[in-house]
Amino acid sequence: MGRKNKLKHFAENLSYDNMFQPSYEELLEGYDMQGKWDSDFFKNGNPITLEVGCGKGEYTVGLGEKYSERNFIGMDIKGARMWRGCTDSNEKGMTNVAFVRNHVQMVPKIFAEAEIDELWITFPDPQPKKENKRLTSPRFMDYYRNILKPGAIINFKTDSEPLFDYTLEMIAEEGHELLVSVKDLYNVEGYEVVKSIKTFYENKFSLQGYAINYMQFKLKKI
């Protein structure tokens, strides 16, 4: 994407009511949306699903279309990518979709305790040399625990078999509850909702011959 297009997308993001871009200073002082996503934005009392590392927002928008009785928030640091999902949701007049531009590790500053009902992690960078930066590492599980309701389901979809295997090991070692584990998703029957929405990266990786893997799990009770 050229610099001119990026600047255009950044400018358009500022015009969208469903795009939130809190500064570091705002988060340190106490973000005014924390604990108020329903009362101040969605205003419908419905469950909230968060997608971290949402990229272009295909899952956030796609799930929002399928489940009008739920609310969806996509989060990523790349504003130019999220522009696509934000634009699509606005053009479709969707009122159950929002986007947040920020680092994933800031989720405890952006959302309140038990404010999120479900989590999606879709095609994150596998970070082969930096375990602590993996969005499925114990470090990030601690961040998610701060905002998820007890018993909330975490969905994880990836083309990276090493990251998938690492996450399985992490779940076992940390004592979390594995609900579903599927390798090569598109050669297995079922999971139609999971298969029905494909991200930009999923399409790209599938065309390159990579198998898509999917799991569901819950964090252990403490």
C-alpha cells in the first residue's frame, strides 16, 4: 500500500464513529470507554466478542453480519488495514461492530474486568524467535484474563503449525481447558461458521498450500 493511500485511510478512519484510537496518555490516565462499551457505544446489552490482531477486520465484520444479536470489536495496531473493515461496516450500516487501534497488550486498559464475552485470535504473527510476543503465550493469556468473563471461549485460527502446536502445549502446561483442536480444518466435516469467513491472510496462505488449523479453549479458573 502506497504512502498516499495510507494517509487517506488514516484520515478516513478519523471520520468513523466506530473507530477508536486512544493515545497512550489516555490509557494511562484511565480510558473513558473502559467498562462502558455497551452503555456508551453499542447501547443494546448484548454480549461483546473481541478479535485481537484483526487485520482488515474480515472476521469482525463477518461475525457481526451473522450474529446481529451480539456485538463485535476488532483490534489491531495497523490502522491502514482496519480501514477496510471499518469502511465495510459503515457502508453496510452495521451498529454492532467497532474497531480499536492499539497494541494487544493494552487490552486491560481499554476494557474492564469481565467486559468481554468471547475472544478470537486470527492468523497472528507466529513470532518464531520471540515467544513472549506470541498472542497465544502465557503473557497474553494474563492480559485476556483481565477482560474476559469467567468461562469465556477463546477461538484461535492459524496457518502456522508450529504456533498451533506451541499453543496446544501452552494450554496443557498452564492447565487451561481445550475444547476443540482441528488441524487442516477444510478437510474436516463441520465447523461451517468458522469456515464461512476467510481473512485476507487465510486466503493468501491457503493458496500457497498451507493447512488452516483451529482450536477453542477456556482459561483455567483461579
